[in-house]
Amino acid sequence: MRHHGHRLLRRWAHYKPQKPQAPPAPPTPPKPPRKPQSFTFHDSTWEDPYSWMSNLSDKVAMRHMDVYMEQEEKYTEAVMSDTERLQAKLQSEMASRFAFDLSTPPLRWGPWLYYRRVEEGKQYAVLCRRLANLNEEFISHKYPSAGFDFTSGKRIEQKLLDYNQEAERFGGYAYEELSEVSPDHRFLAYTMYDKDNDYFRLSVRNLNSGSLCSKPQAERVSNLAWAKDGQALIYVVTDNNKRPYRIYCSMIGSTDEDVLLLEESDENVYVNIRHTKDFRFVTVNTFSTTSSKVFLINAADPLSGMTLVWECQGLAHCIVEHHQGYLYLFTDATKEGQSVDYHYLLRSPVDASSSPRIWESVFIDDEDLIVEDVDFSDKHLVLITREGRKFRICSVTLPLPVGKGAVHPKELNPYFLPLPSHVSQISPGPNYDFYSSTMRFTISSPVMPDAVVDYDLSSGKWNIIQQQNLLHERTRILYGTASSASIAEKSSNIINSNSMNEINAEDDTSWNDLSEFYACEHYDVSSCDGVVVPLTIVYSRKHKKENQNPGLLHGHGAYGELLDKRWRSELKSLLDRGWVVAYADVRGGGGGGKKWHHDGRRAKKHNSIKDYLCCAKFLIEKGIVQENKLAGWGHSAGGLLVASAINCCPDLFRAAILKVPFLDPSNTLLYPILPLMAADYEEFGYPGDVDEFHAIQKYSPYDNIQKDVLYPAVLVTSSFNTRFGVWEAAKWVARVRERTIYDSRRPILLNLTTDIVEENRYLQCKESALEAAFLIKAMES
């Protein structure tokens, strides 16, 4: 025993413990070539060492760009390699709750039900229809099986357009921009994206035979409208700079050349068309930054010329509808020479003989009841209204009284339709059928999956016909098998103190509302100049911890558009891990009238950035988000907002996601590579104006990156086919790495996405999982 122990001791004496292995060196970010180039404009001169990235006509530069993009792709993969298991888990979570709708909710128009459905194993949908009287209870494509009614022995489904076959026509890619069925239901006019030529191509399909019509077949089509009850198609084409400038009329089945109705030679003027809902007229809008006009074409005789019915100074939103001999104009144009903050409704008899035409106000102005949108049917006018932050829908019986002058909506006994709590947006559906009493709307909320709702305006009955089913044991409604009519009937006699019919449905369990599990709170945040900025936060009631929550702050603040605060199922993965998701409704965006938009654009763009920063500081100061655990999120113009905010206060953010961002406004607005719209210059500024040019340079993310400062981790996603080119993202990433303090725990990543992410659910989940994993990794590093 002793001898054996001796051997053991000798063996241990010679044992040398292994040195702990050093952790692998962090991946090294790629360094693209620097080719300094000097630019001078107005009284400014600046260097741009990465301007070569946008030189699309230089083949050598583009080869360098291809190599650099490959390096960025490998670098992103290497940095994120330690999150592969997390990404797989997140992707699985997100895919499991992705709403895989086998069929869109059938839309009734005249005798037909129109819908799109997905066939097993196919990437793209099929557009179909069936006669409503053959199957009134049709809910989804599963019943009757494959569109066959076994009771009658008839095939009742008609395939109108298979987008999988369209993909074969267009190089494996099927993206539809416009789609209009003729009012006689005989033809379908639609435009498909031609990727090789970068424009939309018009086709017309005969729905009875299924074959393509020989004409019209046009390129660069941006707009279309039916006339002559489906015998003629009016369409708009764009010039090489993607400016809509010509209007043509094509007689279906005719061998004659398409007739040119209008050509707008002024490069600053844009053209747009639409038909009125009763198909009696086609309206032609021509607009620029200095004036807006609306012309009328008689749809029964589209070659008889155009009549000017409205003209105003400045760029204005002008929608004209027709109802029983009256034209209705919904606009935000100046009123009696004074700028107005909101839209208002005017009307004028169609056969008015005065010149200029006299328009009268329909409603008395009320700052407490803002009309955000209107929709007409034969017997009802629907108003989407907003009182403060509260959105509502009400219907008013038509025709409206004549000769009384402007009235308050309350005098018309409006019927308010039921809505859930925390509604952030109400979007009207297609509502093609002018003579139907049913209208469709999509109701959005930060704590409820989008609900597609049909309202019967005659009876007040309503039906949720499609809503994502996240909580199986609690959800009764999917594809409209349950109706809320009984609730509406019970409540239809309720009259409130304002003598307005209203149904209180905020607590009604018919809505697939998740507010029992996820809280939604609203705050008023004081910005630097005292302006109050709305801030919305969402969090899990179960997983939120006091002063310990990471947070994600969304922002957009451009074009007067509402910030998208809809429930997004992919964010559930962050909410369930204790994240707070916040939305800052900064100036420049929508929801606060025209002034709110104008106070955050052009030379006032800095207001958007300050508003966003004040909301970010508020989240941390109030302990809603833990200090050093706040991330920013911005898409397109929202990417500019978040990147500018990072430049101002890089230590405020731990991470950021910038999706197809606008990062180099100085160069893009001055030397546009891809065509820009007038609205882009109205939004971000005209470089030709010296004051606006300096304002652009002051807020430009690319021109204001701080030197020798630690920046947050940033994931930039871009694509080769985006309005703000991939070179903007590449230039910004390269310059941030070059100027700021390098820290491998705070990487700056560039992720290239394919063009078909929006069409492919798998790719959507994969990209969302990468983003979520990046945020989680950044907070834990």
C-alpha cells in the first residue's frame, strides 16, 4: 500500500496544471478603402472618404463594394456567433405566434366574395372569388374543400390570379403594387414589380377567360382607375426620375393607341388619379410645393376632357368624393388665406355654374373633435375622429341636410361604433362596395393584435372577422365565427350626455385584448422648449421589475405619419424577458395636426431629435428603464432620428437598431442617386436654400459623428433595393468605426437583407430573431 502511494505521489509531482485557455480574440471589423474627395456647396467645404460607395457607374468601385459587403456579412456572423442558440430559440418563438392566415377575410363587393389564399407549399398567394349567394357562410378556404360545394355539386371558387405564376413571369419575384377589379367584375388591372428594370408593369387580365388582354400593357405605371363601367382604363406613368407625369386612357378590347389625356412638363409637378366610390368620376390631382389642383373626368365619357373643380396655393392633401349630385372635398388646404392644422370637409353641387366654384363647409370647426378621415357609402358617411389621444369611429346618415350651413357633427346624431381600449390607429378597409351598408376597418392597439372588423352601419351590429389568436384558451373569435351583434343590440339604446349613440365596448371580452397580461401606459413628456410630447409604454405585468428593465424606444417623426404602435408579436419575446417597449410621438410625425408635422421638418428637424432625447431621458429618470439599458429603434426616416439622437447623446443609449435608415441627408438631398419625391425635400429641407442646407448639415447623422467617444452597439440593416441606398448605411458604419472609441462589446454591425423579407415569413422571423438577440446580447455584455 505504501509503495503504491509512493508511485502516486511521484506522478503528482510531475503533474503540470494546464494553463487556462485565453478567450478567442474578438472579430476585427472590416476597413473599407478610404478615397478622400472634397465637396463645396454654398460656403461649406467637406471631405467624404467614402463617397466612392455610391458611385454606381464605376465598376471598380462596385467591385470594392461587393467585397466590402461580403466582409461585413462575415463580421456580423462572427460577432453574433455566440447567440446562435438564442437566435434559434427566438426564431422558434416568433414563428409559433406568427399569424399564418390561410385566407384573407373575404371581402364582399356586389355579388362576389373576393379573397386571397395560400396553397400548401407555395410561396405566394392566389387571388380568388366566389359568388356570395352560393355560400353565405364562407369563412376560410378550408370549407367547402378546395372551393367545391358537395351539396350543389358545383365548383364555386374561381381563381383569378396566381402570384406564383406571376413570379415566373418576373424572374422569381412577385411584388404587386396596384390591383383594381373593374366595376363590372370582368377585368383585373394590376401592376407587378419588374426587378430587372426597376419599375412596375401594368397588365389587364380577363377574369372570365383568365387570359391577359393584349392592351393596355404599359411600363412605369404608378396609378390607375376604371371608367366607362369597366370598358376603359385610365392610368398614370412616370418619367425616368419616377415622377408621375402622364395620364393615358385605354379602351379595353380596342386596337387603337392609348390616348394621352395629360402630360405635365413641369418637373416640380406630380400627377395622381383615383375614381370616386360610385365610379361616376375620375379625379385628377396635380400638385407641387406651390399649388394643388383637382380636375374631374366624367367616367362615362373619359375622352370629353377635364374640368377644374379645386385649386389652392401650396402643397395640400385633397380627396374628392361624389354623393347624389354633390362633390365632397376632404382637405387640409389653407382656409380663407389662413393655414389650418387639421383636415376639414367641404361640398359643392356637381353642376355648380359659378367660376370659381363655391365650396361650403360641412362641419363647424371644433378643436376638441378632430376629423382624421372620412369614408362614404350610398347611405352613410363614416368619420374617424380623434379627441385628444382617443380615436373613435362614428357614422352619420346621408344625405346631409342642405341649406343649413355648417353644422356640428353632434347635431347629426352620429352613431359611435364600439372599440377596445388603447386604440392607436384605425385604418379603413378597401370598402369597394359603395352600395353596401357594411364597412370594414382594421383596429390597432399596442396591446391587441390587429382586428379586422365589419360594421353594419344600418343596424350598428359588428363582427370581428379576423384577429390573430395568441391566447388559444381565451380567444373565441377567428375568421368571424362569432358575432358581436348581441352586444351591440343590448347597448344600442344607450344615449350619453351629448345625445350621441355610443356603445361602450372597452371591457368587452369579444376583443382579443392582451391588456390583462401587458400594460399600456401613456405619459406627457415635456420637451426642451416646453412642448408636451406623447409617450406610450408597454410592458409585461408579470415580468416587469422596478428600476431593472431594459427598454426599446421607437421613433419616426416624419412625413406627418402616425408612429406605428400596433401590437407586433415578435416584440412579445422581449416583453416576456422583462423589456419595456416605448413609443415617442415626436414632432414631424402624425397625430397632432399639420403644425405638429411642420414643427419637426426641414429647418425644424432638430425638434424631432430633441423630443426623442427628452423621452429617452424621461424613461431613465422615472426608473421605467434601467440606466445604461436603453436601446433605440428607427426605420427609414426613423433611422435618421435615432442616429441623430445617438450623435447628440451617445452615452444615453446602450444599443440601437436602424432599419434601412436615411443617414446621409446632406449628400442624398444635394446629389440624389435614386429619384427623390417633392415630399422628401419638403420633409428634410432644400439644400439650395443656404439656411436649410446648414440645418441639414447640423442634424445629418453622417456629418455629426463624435470623435473619440464610446458609441452604443448598433445593428444597421439595409438592402440594395431601398429608397435610401445601402451605401448610406455602409458609409455611416465605416465612419462611426473610424471616429469613435472601439469596444468589441459595443459592435457596429451592418446586416444586408434580401428583397423578399416582407414576402417570406421564415425570413421575417429570422431577421426579427437576429435583432432581438443583438439587443439582448448588448444589454448583457
